[in-house]
Amino acid sequence: MSDLEKIKTIVFNAIDEFNLSQEIENKLEKSEEEVLFSRAGFTQVGKLDSLTLVYFLVTIEEHLQKNLGDSFNLKTQDLIDSKEVELKNIASLIKYIQHII
Amino acid sequence: MKALLISDFSINNLSGYLKNDFIEQNLEIVIAPFNQVHQVLLDDTIECWNDRFDLGIVWTQPERVLKHFAAYLNGEDVNIEILLSDVKDFSNLLKVASNRLKTLFVANWSIDFSLNYQGILSAKSEFGIYDVLAKMNILLANELNIIPNIYVLNSQKWIAMSGGNAYNSKLWYLSKTPFHSSVFANASKDICSFFLSLNKPNKKLIVTDLDNTLWGGVVGDIGSENLVLGGHHSVGEAYKDFQLALKALTKKGIVLAITSKNEESVAMNAIENHSEMVLRKSDFVTWRINWDDKAKNIFEIAQELNLGLDSIVFLDDNPFERERIKHSLPEVLVPELPTDPLLYKHFLMQLDCFDSNTISEEDRKRTELYSIEKQRIEHKNGFNDLEEWLKSIDIKVKCEELNSENLQRVLQLLNKTNQMNLLTARYAEKELLDRSFEENHFTYAFSVKDNFGDAGLTGVIGLQVLEDTLTFTDFVLSCRVIGRKIEETMLSVAINLARKLNLKFVEANYIPTEKNKPCFDFFQNSKFEIQKNKFSWEVEKMYIRPYYIDLEIFD
């Protein structure tokens, strides 16, 4: 399995856990096209608000730590502050994770 | 159903779990303004109070709502009395807010015990953090337990169940959420289970298998002397502990019955004579030890005890038998007993289907009451005429108004009775109390005993004066005494009251449910005039109550 596929599997597992805390209409789909967050410049509407985005990213970080070691840091605050497109959808988030590993 | 969440941290995560756990109730949640706990509790003009809520949940961190506790955590010298005075003040705010809610759940306080606050001094009496927090939580519970619609929940359990990662610093700094989502998942499960236990009947009967369920081995094959039970043996000890846990449930009003594929004499010999048996014959209200289909046995047991199938839990180590019951009697709860008997007790104690907010004297004596009922039925079989039998057993009925001593049992009967229940109205304690203070409202409790024993408080009527009519707001009788003319005696009390108040009619408006047809049948045969689901009696007319029932009325 390639690194990208491994990360995708970890992220999808995190989505399963995250969805337990979400009501039906806010549950994320396990799809690379799933839009996460709405922000100026993004054309599609995401399911997460600023609070649930934090919960989601912390869940992903926990899953990555289980696989890569406790020292793995997703740099969540930087990610949230960034004006970049890492949070646009699942695919862009996976690319970001691959980049920082 | 609507709930209001009040917290000094971001509690949105709990909201998501609650919506999923209360999915059948279609729960709507309002989250009060973040970190304004004192203001929200005190000020009913704040927008979040615009709605009426079935449930309020207050979950706070002690260092954020108790000023002096924060100082104490920061190492300042704070007198314990000052800390406890803060707790009292906060409790008073909760009491005020509880008037605006049907039910209020308050999570007790916890702190992150993984942090090294005071080293070895943490456990020191009077000064140590463990001691101080325990004192604060005890005072909180004592202050709030006297308020009927407030329940204090144990947040420390939710945190302990989540293990070492329960507190999460990263979540705190990023979102003002102190806990890992698993803590909220645990909290939501408890909140859902506790709330539903207030409003719906819990399970009443456990029907259990014997071989490899109450003891290790097949008694018919190896004999009672070779059963694995008790002694210095891990599995034997686990079976004995499982029996002890079942016996403890009988003190909460759960009754036990047996269905087992065995020769009755062989199985009963083990039950009565094995030195390590905890559960003896007298601990079971009935049994079907035979080679018949267990679904048939359970159905017969339900009929014999006059219980609905949905009040039964079936325990059996054999997956085939479990599947058979699940398939043929879907109303019966069939938990998946673990394959390892070492886990039986823990598994049983994790089931929430036996939860109840009260345990009455009747609950504690329930097994005995069923045993007396068995003797009563045997005696009844010797009579051809029902009235002759009723006369022979010397029934005494005591009628008294709702009071502080019978309140819990009255509440339990109103909220748990399904069959002889006119309107199936369910009440929070506070609602019932408030109603009892209304001038035009009357609530009477009926206790029944006869030559065989004391059935205890088994009937309740609620009555309201509306113009020239006395209308039943409740007519409830435990299935244990149905058919002994207690129903007629309760009607006579209502009619006599209407006469005393110079009213013209007594009315009963039946609301049908899936289970309360017996109540309709009773009123239909009661000589009340019937118009669809409405029954009425002209007070002028004489109502003759069963003269052989000795009725004593206490005002």
C-alpha cells in the first residue's frame, strides 16, 4: 500500500469515529471529494463549522499518532489559520498530511 | 423532546451524541450561551429560556464556576468552609433554574487527576485535592437531592471509562472543550438511559437458563456434585458472583424465573442442595424446567405472572436458544451473554434496562409478593364462585391522600403501569407535587392486603373538579391485584367524593394505548354510561361497592 493510500485509510477511520458524534446531516462521507469547510473563495459548502472542524482535525491527529507515533503533530492551529486550500476537501487534507510526514 | 445544555465549556460534542442516542425521541437541543453559567441559571429573561424544556443538563468545571476553588487550585490558602459556601451558592442557583425545567441533570465535578496538583499531599484529609473535591461533590448531592426534579450524575465515571486520554489539552486550547469525545459519548449514554428510565417502565423479570448460565456444566450429565460453582476455582467463583449479582437485582424489584431443558427433579435438587448455590428455589417466582420449547415456556411464564413480554430479559449461554427467543418473541430483551463466564457478572451489571429512579418497599418484597400470589391462586382454584373466594380472603383496602411517605411509590405506579391505566399519563415528581397543591385536584393512593399477605400500595386515582363534574386524571392499578374488586372500590371513593363536593357527574376519559385494553374492559363492565371512550356516572345514582371489602379512608 502506498503512503497516500495508508493516509487515506487512517483519515477514513478517523471519519468513522468522528461521525459517531455528529447528527445524520452533518456526518462526513468517506470520499476524497467530501467538502470540509466553507470559506471565502471555496465554491462548495462544507459540513463542518469552526468547532467541529477542530474536533475532526484532533481526531485525525490521534489516529495518525496511533500509526506514526505520539510525536506526530498535525499543526492544527496553523492549519486552521492558513488561508490555503488544505481544508477544502478530504483529498487536499490527505495531500497536506503526506507533505508534513 | 427538547433539551437545554448549560456549560462553562464548549459542549457541542455532547449535543451530537445526544441527538444520536435520543433519535427515537427526535431530540431538539439548545445550547445556552457559552461560559455564562451563573447568568443563565439566574436570569430567566435570557433568550435560551424562551422555550419549555423537558430536560436541562448542567455540566461545569469546578475551577470555572467556583471562584475560591480556582484560587485553591492555584495554591492559595483557602478555607474549606469558604469553598463549601461557594458550592451552596451554586446549588441555590441550580434550584432556582430547576423551576423552569421538567427535569434537571447536574453532572458532579471532576478534575484531571493525571495532573500532579499537590503530590503526596493530594490525598491528605482537609487539605488534599481529593478530599476537597469529594466534600464539594457530597455537599452538591445533598443540597440537590432534596429537589424532586434534580438528579446528580457521576461525571467521574464518564472520565474514568475514557482512560488516560479523557482530558485533552489540545482540544481545550483550540476549542474550549476539555474532554476527549469518548467522555461525551459515555455521558450521552448515561443521560439517555437515566432520562428514559424516569419515563418508561424498566424490565421486571429475568428468565434464566441453568446449565452453563447459573453454574458450569450440565447437571443432568455430571450430577450436582460435579457442577462448577463457587469454591477455589476462577470459573466457579465467577458463576457464584453472577448469582449474587442476580440476587442483588431482586432487591431492586426485579424477579427471577427459570426456563431450562432438564429434568425438574434433578435441577431442583441442585438448586436446593448444592452448598455453593446463592439462588435457591424461594428466589424464583416460577420455573419451567422441562424439554419444551423455551419460547413456549417464556410465553407461559409471562401469562402466569401477568407481565408483558417487553418487561422480560432472557439470559442463556446458548446462542441457538437466544436466537430462537429473539425470533419468536421479539419483545423479549435477549442480551448477548459473553462466551466467557468470567465476564458474566460484569456484563449483567452493565445492562441499563433495570435502571429505576426509585426503589420502593414493594420492589424489595416483590419476589415474596409473587410467592404469596401463587398461594392465593392455589386457594382460588378451590372455589367455583369468584365472590365467594373474595369474601373468604378478607380483603382490606386503605385509601389515603398523596403524602410525602407514599409519593415515590405513587409516582412509580403512575409511570410504570401499562395495563390498568386509564390515560397512561406519565409524571415528573415535581409535576405531581405541584398538581397536588391545586385546590380542585385530588390524588388518592390505595393499599391492599388480605389473609395471604400485604400487596402494598397498588392503586392510584387522580381527580379534578371541572364545573359540575369530577373527572379522572388518573386511574391506575397494579396488575398484581387486578380482578379483586379493588377497581370497583376505587370508583366508589371517587363517586363518594363527588357527592361530598355536590357535583353531578363522575367522568373517565379513556385514552387507548397498545396495552391498556384491560382498563377499557373494566369501565365497560362497570355500569358507567359509555359514549365512545368516555364513561360517566350520575352521582345521584347509588353505586354499590363490594360490601365484603373493608375500606378504610384516611384524610
